[in-house]
Amino acid sequence: MPAQGPEHEAVVVGAGFAGIGLAIALKRAGIENFILLEKAADIGGTWRDNTYPGLAVDIPAFTYSFGFAPRADWSRLYPSGREIKQYADGVVKQFRLRPHLRLNSTVTGAKFDETSDMWHVSLADGAELTCRFLLSCQGALSTPSVPALDGLDDFRGHVMHTARWDHDHDLRGARVAVVGTGATALQLVPEIAEVSAHLTVFQRTPIWVFPKFNPPIPRPLQALIRAFPALHRALRLVTTAFVEALVTGVVHHRRFKPMVDVVERLSLLHLRAQVPDRKLRAKLRPRYGFGCKRPSFSNDYWRTFTRAHVDLVTSGIDRITPDGVLDRDGVEHPADTLILATGFKLFDISFPIIGRDGGELSDFWSRHRRQAYEGVAVPGFPNLFLVPGPYGNVGLSWFQMIDVVVPHVVRVLNEARRRRASCVEVRQDAHDRYMAWVTSRMPDTVFFNGNCASANSYYFDEHGDAPWLRPTNTAPAKRRSRNFPLDDYAYSEASTTTR
């Protein structure tokens, strides 16, 4: 008797913007038999989880949004995190994704059945789902990175990670210690300085900071944008060109070094204007190249360190004490609250994914380094697509990645339907060609030319690779996603599968 077919044509894991964008694309392609699994009680990914004071998007909103779902009524060029979450809710409603959505559904494992060409997906509540295609959209900023600090468990005060903000904890009049000086701390530190009695910030590496042009968008202009879609497209084009100019300095660092030098000088002029004290400026000045770690924009971050009740510690942390933080110079800094602004684990697959012959994806990457064809598919893992996988992200906006990776996935799924194939797997030779291309392009990037070893950047993994970013600009990546040879995948049908 032939085996039963899968319950769903596709299971999408993760209801952040990547999962939302892919779900919309599936519906547009006529694929309705899919579910969108989300481990939390709400959608939105990082914009659901992060609610710390000062949270805002650091990409202009006209670029940080779906081109097919424009919003005219952004309050500012760089709106708050609350507005971005509202945008996510609106898109889910607009494209009627709720019937496909299953909240509070934590995936604990996925295994490919080679006899029937389907994935068995296990959930924390004991349920099991079957699907033809497993589409992993777990996001890059979903698993908080908690540093291994000696004595952390002995701290008598209040501890919280910025991605798990405790709004019931009052910082007014408190002695606060913040660990981390990345893009999150850049937004958070000025806000805490306004209410705390004393603020101590522990910096491992400084961050490149640029002035933030963030004007409010008045209602008459919002009305014009709404009435004239071409105006919205023009604004999106301008802000995207600005973002792409920054990306060019990262992925083509060696060729565009003079441009990068100008960008760095602009940042240093901003630092000089904000911090008159030469010794303090020296502590805040990055010693690595622009782009080694994510830069950001602020008009008050650097200035905050000139305030009398704010201290910057750069000697490193020796350990956490019951009443504060002991630095490596032997000075103890008293604190009532310890805030970990220490970012996230990139490409952290939160459950085992077992492909052909019992191979597990995270183990494969651990042994063979992170790799994926076009940042989407891995040989040995049929019917699995990553949004994104290693070397799949482009640009600085998450939506630029979605615009590249999602069309790739949908093209392959449509081709599988056309060929009536139940199994799709990237060919090893095609995968190897892509990875050879990546390897040939990496020497031109800042990661090979910008003294990045001193940056302590999350762009780098345990192998010393920088698999976060595809070494190209967005436009050629978009063209590639719409024109790569579909025969770079092998298509087949299991003899035991019914339709």
C-alpha cells in the first residue's frame, strides 16, 4: 500500500519578517497548504522580543519594509520599534496570514524521511507534523547571546538581557551597569543615563557612529506619499541607495578604500564634536575598519559619556561580584542592575535538522564550516530551504535579504511542482561553484582588509569565517535569484509517494 502523503506542502518556521515575507510569497504562488509556526505567543520576531528603551530601526523605514506593502504614515525616517511591530501586524492582517499561523508552537526537531520525501517536524507539545518542504526562517536576531561572566549567578541585583526587557523593573535612581557597546547599547545608553543615578558602561570594542538625520514626517507629507505611490517609490529608491553605498564599503572595501576613508573621517569628526576630552575620545574611537561590525547612527550616544554620572570602562570585566562588577584593573563598580546588551547568536539553529543518512545540519556546519548554495540550500538536506543561510544575507536591511532569498525559494518550489517532483536537492557541483565564488570574493571585503580581528564582531563565527554577508551588492544578488539555473537542483519523485 503506498505511503500517505504529507499533511502540508510546506512548514514555515518563524513568524518574523522573513517568515511573513515567505508566507506571502507562497500564497502569491498559489501554494495554500502551508502553516507558519511561531514559538512565541505573537508574531514579529526581534521586534516582538526587543522592547528596551530607545529601540528604533537603524535603517530608513522606506527601505526597511516590503516594497509591495508600502506604509505612508511613518512618524519619522527611523521610526520606533513599536511602529515596526505595528507594521508587521498590519501586513499579517492585510495578506490574511492568520489562518496559516500557529502560535506557541516550538519546533524541537525535524527529520527527513528518504522513503517518502517528507519532513517529520516535532513540536514541544508532543505533536508531529509532516510536510514536503521545510522552510526555516528562524532569523538572525532570535537567540540572545549571554556572555560567560564569572560570578553572574551570585549577583544580588537585577539582571536582564536587552532582548528580554523587564518593564516592571524601575531604573530611576538606580546604579546601572551595561555590558556591551554595539548597536543596541547605542540606543539604550542615552535613555538609561536620563533616569539612573549612576551608569557604568563596559566596552570591549567601540562602534562606528554617524550623525542621525531623523526628521519627523508631518501628516501633510504622509498624505502626499499615500496619494502618490510614485513618491513612496522615489523615497525608497533614495534611502536604499544610501544604504547600498554603505554596503559597497563593506563588500568592496579594497576597491573603494578612498570612499571608506571619507566615511571613517566623517564619523571621527562626529566623535570630536560630541566628545571634547581627548582621552575619552581615544577610548571611544574604533581601531578596526568601518564595516567589521555593524555601524549605526546616533546624535547623543557619544555625548552621553561626557556626563558626570556616566563612566566608560575599557579594561575588561574580571568577574561579577554580588554587588557590582570587578574590572581587570581591580576596581569594583557598584551596581543595582546589570544589563546585558550583548547581542545574539547568528545562525543558531534552535532544533536539530536531520537530513540524508542521519546528517545533522549544525553538526555539518561545525565540521565543514558554514556554507549554503546561494545562501539558501545545503547538499544532503533535501526539501530544506533557509531564509537565510550562510552567505545569504545582502545589504543592511533585512528586507533586502528577503527580496533576494524568497524569490529563489519560490522559483524552486514552482519548478518542483512543474516537474511533479517530490524531492528537490541542490547539486553538489552547483553548491561548490557558489562557495568557490564566495571564497574568491571575500578578499575584497572589509573582513580581510579592515583589521577586523580587533572588532570582536558577531559577523565572524568560531571558524574565523564571516558567513553573515554575501560578498556582493543587492542588485546583482536580486538578478541572480531570478536567473540562477534551475537545474542546479536535482528533482525526483519517491516511488512510495501518493498525490
